[in-house]
Amino acid sequence: MTRTTYVFVALFFVTTFALALLNKAPAVKQLDVAAAQVEGASGDAKPWLDADAEEPDGTSADAIPEEAGAE
């Protein structure tokens, strides 16, 4: 290998470890508090779990749609 290759390899490892050290600590210290804030800010966090939800046309979300032509 040439001297240029060695320089590039060394720069790659220095950059890799520098980025790893920068991203080592989480930006938020208490993740459960941050998650609660995000969930509270968005309103209802899991609307797909609401069994009593209604569709915009007024029908129940869990109603089985009728097939066309089936009688």
C-alpha cells in the first residue's frame, strides 16, 4: 500500500471514533419523561386501538362492510 492509503485509513479511523464519541451520550437524559411529553403533545397517541371509534361517515370502525352484489 502507498503512503496515501495509510493516511486515508488513519483519517477514516480518527473520524469514525470522533463521531462515535460525539454520539455516545443521549441528547435526552430521561427518555421516559421525553416520551410522555411527546405522547401528551400529540393528543391521542394510539387512535387505532380505540374500539369505539367511528368512521367519518358515522359507521362503526369494526363494522364488517357489505360486499357489493351479495344478497
